[in-house]
Amino acid sequence: QVQVVESGGGLVQPGGSLRLSCAASGMILSTYNMGWYRQAPGTERDLVASIDAGGKIEYADSVKGRFTISRDVAKNTMYLQMNSLKPEDAAVYYCYGQHPARPYGYWGQGTKVTVSS
């Protein structure tokens, strides 16, 4: 059974940092196209950062230079290092993984990030 589980959310002050983790099971994460999405109340779920099976990385313009996506093959885990956090970064962050050869993917349950003083 394929599963992705996020962790690492919490409350942080503006300008602070958090690192989110997405632990995968039942799949080899490095062979999947992976992404971090976020959704604030009343908004759509948007892509924040992605890393494909080949290692290509992309970021939303709003987080470029502040967020870093990475993966640890040995731990079968993806990370999102978030620095210089802003109140507008507050959202529920979701991990998503999709094998390149399949038409469907897998969502985690989300982890909430609150940015407030």
C-alpha cells in the first residue's frame, strides 16, 4: 500500500524557518514525480515545489530563493526547507507523489504551517 505522510508543520514567527518532511512507504520515492502543494483557507491547492524522478526541480515564483526541496533516497523521504517565512506562506502543506507511468498519484494528509508573531 502506497502512502506518503507529512510532518514538520507548526507555528513560526515571520522570518523563521521550518523543515517539512514527507515519508513514503510502499513506493520508491526517487522513481516518482514528487511535489509539495499548499492550500490556505478559501484558496485552491497550489504547487509550491517539485522534484521529478530525474531530479529536475522547480519552484513557484513566490518561494524561489526561500524554499528548498530535496529528497533522501536512503530514507525514502522528501523535504521542504522553508526559510524567511512570511505570513502569506501560512497554509496546509501537502505532499504528492505520482509515478511517471501512471495516471494517478497519492496525497498525504497535510501538515499545517502557521506564520504569525
